[in-house]
Amino acid sequence: MSALFEPITLRTLTIPNRIWLSPMCMYSAAAEGPETGVATDFHLAHLGARAAGGAGLVMVEATGVRPDARISPWDLGLWNDQQQDALARIAALIRSHGSVPAIQLAHAGRKASTAKASSGGGPLAAEDGGFPVVGASPIPFSDGYPAPAELTETQIAELVEDFASAARRALAAGFQVVEVHGAHGYLIHQFLSPLTNHRTDGYGGDFAGRSRLAREIATAVRAVWPADLPVLFRVSATDWVPEQPSWTVEESVLLAKELQAIGIDLIDVSSGGLVPDAKITVGPGYQVPFASQIREQAGVAVGTVGMISEPAQAEAILTEGRADVVMLGRELLRDPYWPLHAAKTLGAERNWPVQYGYAIGTRG
């Protein structure tokens, strides 16, 4: 049997295969008014198509735990009933296709309040819908970006509860997996890295201080999530800035061990995103070695991402023990039926939606 199409069980939840949709912002929610942060019919169709296409787990994009947590004003949120109800439709649709619905909870920190990626990104002025940003330390992301307000310890405690509250809402909406976003230069990553965390209180300084917020949020989310369902954590394994004190894969291994002890079930391993001038060596599967190192040295299940596009490539990552699942992003944007095509290539059973039987000769 193909390794890609072997089920994987985390706690008591069995996920039908190891091809998972990676969370990707669609910048398609209303930016203001009563519909702010509410999932639309686009999100329903987009995510439902990936479930129909055979992905074992379909993860909703980075979803803000409060208004100022969003990367852009057009991102999803999960702090009110209307947002929760809209996401419940999506979770139900994903499950109807036999896939597992998941959602990533996030706070963008100093990288919040930006324009849509299709418009070039960059900070938004208040008159264009921008909002104040916060961070670990008052260090702007880049030239032209505002310096974030440094979070106080009281505000940090409120933020931890915001993640727990959003997780409760995700569960009520029908999601079976929740992921904490601690990567790509967003708020938790800003606390982890000495490049962006210059604090002198209990949330800064050494590894223990810098990783404290990550551990507190993971603990709070795990506490409100059912014991029989998994919690994931996405980490940037490295800042790609070796010439300065920065976040490294070695520290990612240490964090993974601590998160596993808290009850995190899988580390979703990516990299970079913290600073705009990092020199990243990009190529097919370029982030797989980070996932492999964390898996081997921390003894925790991992997902891997990054220019994984061919079925044989994804299969080899699993059969060689370098990861437990593959998270596909751009490839599933290009082809929502990639899992079904991969199954044909690898000789695995193809579970096409019964309504599509005409296409494969199972209907008259």
C-alpha cells in the first residue's frame, strides 16, 4: 500500500490519508461591518473542493483570535457567533466528503494590518482600513512598517485566553483538529526569536523566557480541546539568519519536546518569515530536512511543507521516515484533485466522490 494513503491516528482520531491541505490565506472575508472576518461562499467552495479532491485533512487558513490578530482586514476571524456559524458550514461540508476539518488559530503581531497579497502586501494606513499592531518588542517588520506596541504581561494573559476562547468556538463549530500558528514571523514566532524579542521580563531573554508564550498558548488550547482529539503547532524551524542570534532548528527541537509534553500531537514544520531579508535556499523539498531533524531528535510526529509537488516525491518523504504527513499548499491550489491523481500514479485506491462516477467509469 502507498504510504501516502495509509491512515494516521492521532489520539483517537483517524485521518484517512497523509495528504493534508496546508492553511493558506485567501483574503476573501469582508474587511468591515457586521460580516468582518466571516467565512463566505468562496471559502465554502474552496475548502469543500479540496475535501472532495481527496485530501485527508483540510485546514482553514490562519484565523484571527481577535480583530487585531488578522494579517489583513480581509482574513477570517473567530471571536463571535456569526464567524463561528459560518465556519460550522465549512466543517460540516469537509466531513461530508470523508475528510477531517481543521483550523489554524493565529495572531499576526507586528505583521498584522497589511494589504492583500494580490495588492502587494505592505502596511495599511488607518484610512485604508489599517489598525494598530502589537508585538513582543517595539521593532517594526521592515522600513515603512509601524513599530508595534510591546505587549504588557496583563495583555499577554488576555491574549492566551483569546486563543483558548477561539479554540472553544472551533470545537463548537465542528472542527476535529486545531493548530496553533507559531511560525512565519507572526506573534508567537516574534516572541520565540531573539531577533524580535528584546524583552527583559519573564517573556524574554533565554530560551525558557522566549518560548513561554508558545507554551502558555499551547497549554491553554490543549486544556479546552477534547482529550481524544489532536492539537497541532506550526513552527518556523529556522529564521535563516545564521550570522546573528536567531531562532534555530536546535531550539525548534527543544520546543517540540516541550510542546509534546504539554500534549501537542504533531509539529507542522515550516521555516522563515520573521525578517524580510533572510537568505533562504529554496528548492524541491527544501524544508523536509528540518522536519526530519525535529522528528528524529524530539521523537514527535511531524508534518512537512515546501515545494512538494510530485506523488513519488511525497511518497519517498514518508517511506524514508522523514515526516509523518505532507502538507500541500500551492499544489492543491493548482489541482484540488491532486490526491486522486496521486492515488492513480501510486496504484492506491481512488475514492472519487460518487457523484463524479461518470469520469471514472463507475456510473452508466
